[in-house]
Amino acid sequence: MVLLVVAFFLVSCEQKIVLKEPILEKPLEEKAVTDHFAIAEEHWRHKEYDKALAAYDRYLAEYPTGDRVRDVLARKATLYYSRNQYEEALPLFLEVIDKYPVNEQRAEINLLLAKTYFHLEKYPESRLSALQWLELYEDYPGKEEIFFLLGQNARELKDYPRVFYWWFKVLESPQTTEEKKEEIRSRLLDLIYEATEEELKEMAVYARESNLIFPIYYRLATSYLLTNRLEEAQELALKIMRFAGEGEWFTVAKELMEQAQRVIEVEPNVIGCLLPLSGPFAIYGQEVLHGLELGLDIFRETDENLSSLELVIMDTEGESERACDAIRELAEKERVLVIIGPLLSRIAEEVVTIAQELGIPIITLSQSEGITSAGEMVFQNCLTPEDQVRSLTNKVLGEIGLKRFAILHPDNAYGRYFMNKFWDEVEFHGGTVNAVEAYDPKDTDFATPIKKMVGLFYPRPKPETEEEEGLEEKPDPIIDFDAVFIPDSYERAGLVASQLAFYDVVEATLLGTNLWNSPKLIEIAGRYVRGAIFPSGFFPGSGFRGVGGFVEQYQLNFQQKPGLLAAIGYDTIRIIKEIVREQGEDIRTREDLRSALAGIEGFEGVTGPMAFDSERRAQRNPLLLTISGKHFLPLP
């Protein structure tokens, strides 16, 4: 019985334990990973980037070592990059590159890393990363983008030849589109026209087999021409002509060749001159010409002291068009070494531009402000308003001690210009301008501006005692200035001086410009201008070296006393004579003379010691004259 029971028990238990193949569910981790990544990717496709970032972050938080970590990091880095959040993108790109093997996807990441460094202005790191890309992914597409990026980095690092090198590789690549090639060519041309001579030489090595060699050679040839290396300029011009064939570059090179030849063939002893010798300004042109002729010693009775220089004179007739034609004739037909003139500002401003284009030094005698900015071939020799005002204010404020000033000026360009210059200098030296009045340049009655200046024009409140007694006394002028500056001609200055005295302005020192330098001023105003101070560009009694002989010769040959224009003409030609005499063998070209002129220092002229400053403007301290009795005297 017992055995039967046991047997039954065993049989029944065997039927209940049936082993089945287990149904395994996807691991919880893989299921979660797939869901998070899918969600993030869905947000990415719909451009819901903030939600995508959040989903990627949830994935990384839960499974930092999951199978999709690389993709998530790459996605996040790329997303940050696209939103210009380069600081956030950088560490993610670095992590992707550090942890995962070389493949096509990593090539894209490496490219973005190099660009990220560039946007963060980490140019050396960007350059290194780009170069590493070229080593690792030589067979992958996208090299043109790396070449362009390397050029960008080189530009930021001021290595312009390397910029040219890398961008030239973009241009030469068959994968570059025609539109992109046009852009790159434009960039390369900009580089060429901004490059230094040494940079151009290096660029020429890279572009040897390209038509970009023509603008490089042209720029180099131009540089050689400007620095007097004429044979080198011609050699490069010949190379362009040889390889360019018939076309634009052949024509340009031919013109360059001819220009170099003209420079070589310049007449080293011939000087051109542009002056108004007829027309309304002839009197001024003739005065300058007399000074030039005297400076050339053409009136000497013997040949012993005659100059070897020849003067070719062109009459501008006071007309711009005539002057422009004349300078071209002087430069190209007469092949003069240098040009003196023009005299009139409106003409000089046009002519100096042509002189700069032709590469011929010109010494203009005009007072036009800023005229030498036209280029390094342009020099200016005249008595400028700046010279006059500076010399005058240095004396009256610095040495004499006057501090308070009034300005009474004509309401025209000359008067306003001097008014502003004088006012600026007074304040620069710590003085004050307490009154400024203008008058019509055509007036001869200056009562109104003078009354306004001294407080007599508008009625003043009468004192109570005067009202009670019925007295009407003439009010006294209010003179709260030590000197009056009158920038006008000697005729008008004389009239103003006498009328100032009529209104009891007699203690103030009168100040003027070089236009006062005429004996007729004393004839007009007499005692009212005694003690006046004004600058003079030239004065026969100055004591400057050579003045006595100059005045004597001028009166002997022209039967009149020389003025400022004659003196400046005389000094200008003597500067050139001195250069030719001392450096004659070294003055072969116009550039040689230009360089010598720029180096002039301490020239002793009849207008006083003079030198050209860094802007090629004649700098001198004008002599100051004062009036004592019936004479002009140099102010000590």
C-alpha cells in the first residue's frame, strides 16, 4: 500500500513540472535607450532643439556608457555649433574625437572642431586641428573647406603668403564650384594688392603656373619703379609681356615698361615751372619768376657762377585745364626732373594729383591746406597760415605775456580761416578770446563791429544819479582784451586801426598777418599802428644770410624791391641747385631727387631757416615785425 501511494505521488509530480523555453523580454536598459534616443531624434527632425537637448541629456544621465553615447555627444556638439554656442560645443567635440575611432563620421566632427576653434579666436589650435584633419582624412571629401579654413587662420595670424597658398589650393581644386572660384579669385586679388614686396615674392612662388602671376609681377614691378630699381621693374614687365600674350596684361606691362624707360631717360638738369604769367594773376607769377631767374644766376656777367640747370617755363594763364596739359608736357615731352608751381590753390590741387600719377616731384607754392596728402611726390613751399599764427601766438603769449584777445575779421574765407586758427592757438597757450566780431569785406566804415566789441552798440542802464540830474555822459568802452587780431589787407587794417582809436581802443596791441607788410600801412594809419606786430615771410632787414645780395640784385635787374613771392621762388630754386651741386652724380632719376628733397634740413634761405617736415611741407618760423615811428623793425 505504501509503495503504491509513493508511486502515485511521483507520477503526479512529474506531470506538473513541465520545462518550457523562457520568453525573454528586451532588457530594460536597451528599451529605455531606444526610447530616449528616438524621442530626441524626433525633436531634432522637427527642429525642436531645446527638447532634443533635454532628451539627449536624459539618455546620458541614465546610461553614460550606452551604445548611443557617441551619437548623442556628436548630436549635442553639432547642435551647439549650429546655434553659435561654441564654448559648449568644444568639449563635446573633443570627447567624441578622444573616445571613438577614425571613421567618416569622425572626419565631420574633426572639421567642426577646427571651425569651432576658429570661431573662438583660437587660431593656432584651429590651424593645428585642420592640418591634422589633412593627415588623417586625406581620402575623404571636404579638403577644400579645410584649405579655406587654413587660409582664414593664416589671415588672422597675419601670415598673408600662407593665406594665398591655402586659398590658391581652393581655387585650383576641380571640386570647387565656379561661383566659389570667383569669390576666391577676388579674395586673392585683394591680398595681392595689399601685400608687401617680400610677401609678393613668396606669393609668386605659389602662383608661378597661374595667371595670378601677372598681377603679382605688376605689383612688384610698380614697387621697383617707385623705389628707383628700374632695371628690375623692366625685367618683370618683360616677363608679363612674354607670357601674357596679346591682351589686357600685355598692354599694362607695356605701359609699365615705357614708364620705367621715361624715368631712366629723365633730363637731370632740366626744371619745369608752372606759373600764371598772363591773365589776372600775372603780376604774382612774374614776381615768382623773377626770383627763380635770380636764383639761377642768369644775370651774372661771367660764366663762372652760372648754374648748369635749365628752366622750362609754362604759362598756366591762371586756368586749371591749361595747367594740367602743361604738367603732362613737362613730364613726358620735356622730361624735366622736377616741377616748381603752381601758385594758385585751386589749380595746384588738380595738378599735384597728376604729378603723383606721373611720378614726378613737384614743389607747389600754393597755401592750400593738406595739399601734400596727394602723395609722396608733392612738396609745399610757402608761408602758411599755420606758420604765421604759430609764430605770432608764441611771441605774444609766451614771451610778451598778453593773455586776453579780441578778433575783428572780414567775413570771408580768409578772415574766417585765420580767426579759427588764431582762436585755437590762443586757447592752446592758455589765453582767452573775449570778443569776436566780423565785418563785410567791402565796408570802409567799421563803427558797428567795433561798438559791439567794446560794449558801445547796445544801450546801457543809466545810473540813478545820472537820471536825476539829467546828465548824458558818453559811456566808456569796455576793453577786456590786451590785443586785437585783424587778419586783413594792409588797406583795411589801416582803416580799422584809425577807427579803433576813435572809440578809445588805443592801449590794445594790434596784431595782423603778412598782408600788413607794406609801407602803405603806415601811410594810411600813421601813429595808430605803432607797436603793431605781424609776421613776415620776407623782410630786407631781417639779417638772414644772403638777403642783402638778393635785394641788391633784384633791384638792379627788375627796378623794384622784392616781395615774399620773389623770395620764395629764389629759395626754391636754390634748394634744387644745392641738391644737384652736392649730390649730382647720385641724382639720376626723379625718385632720387624726391628722396633728396625730403631729407632737406636747416636750409638757410632769404626767408629764414627752412626744412621739409614729415608731410613734405616747408617749416619755418616767420620773422615778426613791429612798427616803430615810420619804420618796420624785426621784433627781437
